[in-house]
Amino acid sequence: MMLLANFVSRLGNKEMVESLFIDWLVHGKETLGEHDTVTLSARIEVGAIYLRSRNRYDDAREMLERAISGQEQIYGEEHPETLQSLSNLAILSFNQGRYEESEQISNRILAIHSRTLGPDHPSTLRVKFNMGAMYEVRKSYADAEPLMRTAYQSQLKQAGVFHPMVKHYEQCFVSVLTKL
């Protein structure tokens, strides 16, 4: 069912995709249990569908929070899938105007990445950059600047001036600098 749902999602039929992923979730819960990895994957997909639809934030939050709880039990808090779900929850919180909650979740992710991957790992830098972008949207440029500076300079050192991510970081960083 997962393969069919993923195939249909590429075709763009949103209603059918949602229906297939919900069926996958229900079937997974009934046959494999609430905290099976297949069920958790279905819950994350349904949450992502709700998140993208923008008018279903509360449904997305419920799906993500339940998935994170299961992922933490099965994989642990440092597992990449758990961290990705936390990142989605941080984005959702930000989109709902829950800025402090989003910041707390992002700081948690940043601490885990820094500890497990190191301060200059691309995933750690992406979290720093995204936090800087969240501050920029809130017009908190003084908070955004050091995060974006660190992400930009480290990425530049690692990947070089012509890397697309470096260019993106540079443009956003310069934008923040002009607003200070």
C-alpha cells in the first residue's frame, strides 16, 4: 500500500493520496501496532499531507506528536527520523505562530546535531541557518545574524564558493546584514 500511495502522490491526486495514506495508517495500527515503524511512517506521511494543506495544522500536530513519541521509544531521540519529525514539528509550530515552541524544538535539534555530528556538519549548519531564517522572519535580525554567519562561513569553507547551498546561505546572510 505504501508503494501505491507514493506512486499516486507523484501523479498529483491529493485526495486519493490522503485516502491511501490514511488507509495505510489504519491498517498499520490494526495489524502491526501503534508503534511499529510502518505505522509511524504512515503517521508521518499523513501529518505531512495535513501540514502542506495549511488548513489542517491541528491534525498535522496530532500526527507529528504521536509519531515523535513512537519514534523516541523505538529509535531514540538522536535517530535521524526522529530528528526529521521534530524539525517538521518546529516548522509547524512556527507556521502556527508558536515561535517560542518552535525555537525550543529547534534548539533541541541543534544540541543533538552538535553533540552527535559536530558543530560543522552540514545537518548542524542547516539547523543553525533555519533558526536564523526563523529569526529573520520575526525581524529579530540580531539573533539571526550570528547563526547565519556561522552556517554561511562553515559551509563556504567546506563546499567552496560555487556550491549552490553556499550561494543560498550567502544571499540570505547578506539580506540579514542589510537589515541590521
